Amino acid sequence: MVTEVQTSPKTRAWASLLVNPPAPPRELRQSDVAALSWHFERGLVAFEGSPFGAMLERCELFGFASIRCSRCQGSGVRRSSGAWCTPCNGTGALPYGLDWATNPDEVIPVSRAHQGGVGYIPDDSMMARYAVVSRRLSLLPERLQAVGEAYHGHAGLRCADAHAWRMVAVYPLTPAGQRLIRMTPNTYTTDEERERYHASPPYERAFRHVASERIKSDPNRRQLIEAAEQQATELYLAFVDAWEATREASGRASGTGTEGGKS
């Protein structure tokens, strides 16, 4: 946790936040920012389970069928040379598109090209990159992992793209931010708008309050935004300190010493 007085953020007035969106008092090095942004945006998508893979597989099955490759007799390897079979690319089968105008409805196509695999496997470089960041994140408390994901992940990017700033995505992790997102913006006047607001993710609710404050000011909300900004900045500084401390620890855990710290 951050204990130095000089790094503790001061409460900033709403007018200052509006005119000059704040940057944290202390930022990570650019290589770490890029690594974390990639991990929380593309990395998690590549390695976490998604229903779209299964849906695409099923669509593919009903769009194609396959026949056994005559060159390798379905083995995927040429017996004469031991090399991968070129016509079927080592799969042992040749796919062909189905014409549902001539195929009866009761025909259920079965793919023999993917021998039990799903076909969505990240390459080695992506796996190594994911492992480096994931290992360092695993050394942090879960609370600070959530701070890093909120700031450097999709939520932070969404807030930054929507004429706010990344720190707004951390508001819901603070006491003031929790009070803020339980309120309904005064610019939402219909039941449908209020219902849509309460069904949205926490970071979206925090951003909507910032956007509403630009349109129609509310003293209580403005005070909560200023407090949430201060508390979120303190949390982010704690994340920065903890993340930097994992550099050496991660190197020792991987047995690379100083070189591990350069990851």
C-alpha cells in the first residue's frame, strides 16, 4: 500500500476534473502498460472459454462435410516419405461445401478433419506472453488485480473513449464509487432509462454519472465523484507499487534472476 505523503493524491474539484482529466501521480512504464492492456483485452479473450467457438464449430459442421484423402488413406502422413500429406494438409480428410438445395434435410454432416480438436489454439508466442503477465498478476492481492483490470482493461478503455478518463472505471471499487453507482442519474427521467441504467455494468454506471454531471450538475453527486476520484487514485497507486514489486519476485520464481525482471 502507498504510505508516502507526497504520493497521496489530493481531492480535486469537479471543475478541475472536467477541464483537465487527471493522470495518476505515478504511472507504469510503457512496456508494462502495453503488456497489461494486451492481457486484459486480447489475452483473456484468447484463453478464456467462449461459446462462440462451439457455435462456429457447429456452423462449420453444417456447412461442410469431408471425405477421406486418397493420397494418405486418411492417416495425414505419406507412407513413402513419412512427410505430412500435402493435399489434405496432414488432416487425413478433404473438406467440401454442402449444397443444401440438393442434399436431403436428414443428412447430418460430420467433420473428420478436426480429430477431436476445436481448432482455436493460441500460438506459442501468445501463450508465453500471457504466462509472463499472468504470473506477475498472481502475486498481487485479488483486490489489486481487480484495480489493474479495471484501469487497463476494457472498462478503462471504454471510459477513456467516452470523453471521460480511465480512472472512472476504478470508481466502483471504492466506497464513494459504490455510493455513486447506487444513485440514479438525474438526467434519466423515464422508467426505461432507469431500468437500463441499473442493468448496466458498474463502470458504465460510474461513467454515466460523470456524463450526467456535465449536463446537469448535482452537488451530492459532484462530491461523490471527487471523493471516488481520490480513492480510486490511491488504489491505483497501490496497484502500481505492488506491480513493480512483482518484477523481481517474478524473475526469482522463474529462475531467471535479473533477466526475468525485463519481461
